[in-house]
Amino acid sequence: MKVKRQYSVKLERSELQPFMDLALVREKDYLEFSRSIVFHLLEDDERIPAVLRLLDGRKYGTYDTAAFSDEDLEAADHLALGFSWLNGYPQPDGDGASDYQRITYDPEGLCEGCGIYGKQITPFRLRLPPKWGRRKMFSLNWIFDEMFVETSYYEARFRPLGLEARDVVHHKSGDIIPTVKQIDLPDVDFGFQMDTSKGEICKVCGTPRYHPNVVDYLPPLNGDASTYPVFRANTYFGDGMNSFRKIVISSDVFSMLKDDKVRALYFHPIKNA
């Protein structure tokens, strides 16, 4: 595992060349609307001293994430699953997240302090049917602990694992969208062995919650996950009014997704117990 640092730098287009000379960005990477560039470097990149000299006196921000090798991923018994394809917003979205939450989840379970939601009571609603292309799975903006799968891929790969699925609805017509299923994720009663000193307690519901960006392996699970190919761990992450639990997959499911070359996914290995 290595730390990968994202740099966001304010500059004019005329100042771009030194960053291009270091092969950090291309001219087309310049963001006109924000007059800035974004690039990433691993912690041991030999260009870092030169980059820091370029950044001296400039306005810039950084954000660290964990970068894992194929060997890191393959050695893990379990991994957290994430989605780089967030296929729009759950509907309705007129007043932000509160709109869809009121009709999708039991309102009795919604916390006004941290956004933890209750039991799902109606299908998710999408503005438009998914345009799959060569992709098979996605999640939605505001939602990081649900997974939606192309129907044929669900039938071929996830149903045989014993995972049930829910229908997904086209918001305007109210019709079921036949090409997508929401996986009905098992909710387990165990989570991660977190350092409780690094969490925060919601003042409304009393639930502990942890920063969503873990720049390391995720801590070991504190329960027996051997019988679950896919599940939702009982530890909350998030900030503001967004709270979620991580979707965990077994090494066998990871290998399946990798062998099938499923796109727009990322994986965060969990320390083996």
C-alpha cells in the first residue's frame, strides 16, 4: 500500500508549461471554469521535490488516499467495494436528499443529525434507465452503500450466490426498469475493529461514525464473514448529513469481478484477522 496525494493547483493557462514538462498534466487537462489543474502522485514519486518547488507561493490543496497493488488486493480475504460510476441521483431530488429519503426509507429510522436512514420500504426511482455500455454495476449520488446491477449479470453471477434483488422504477412513468436490479444486501451485526477514539458520536441518535477516507487498509472485521459473499458491514462512515456502511465482498467475489473485467469499480482491502 502507498499513499496517493491529489494536488489541486490554481494557475493561469500561461503557467501550465512547467507542469507539463514534468508530465503531470496535458494542456487539455486545464480546467477553465476553476482556472486550475489536478494531478496525483504516489508518495515515492521522484518528481515530488520538483513539484514542491513549483508549488511554492501558489494556492493549492491536497487530498490523500490509499493506493493498493494487485498483490495487496489479491491477498485480502475481504474487500470493501466502491463505485466510480454514480449513475445520477435517486428520485425525487427537488429538495435534495431529503426528498428521495422520505419515500424510499421508513421515516421513523431517519436521523436528523447524521442522515442515517431506516429500512427501505419502496423501490429506488431513477430519472432514466441506465446506459450500460460495457459496464455492469453502479451506485447513485448521495448513496454509497447500495449496488445496482445489470439484470442479466445479476441473474448470471449474483443470484447463484444466494443474493436476492429488488426492482428499480422509472420515476416519471412509475414502470419497472427491466434492465437493472438493486441487490438486496444482507445487513450483518458486525463491522470493523475501529479505533473508537477517532470516531464521532451523533448527538441526536448516538451512533458512532468514522471519517470516510481511510488512508490505509481497512481494520479487520470483528465477526465471522465466511458465509457471506457480499454484505453491508455494521460500521458507519461519513460526514455532515451523509452516513453509509461499506459494502464488503469476499475474495471469491473480487476474483469473479476481476475475471469478468467489470468496469467502474474500486476496491479497498480489509486487514485479514
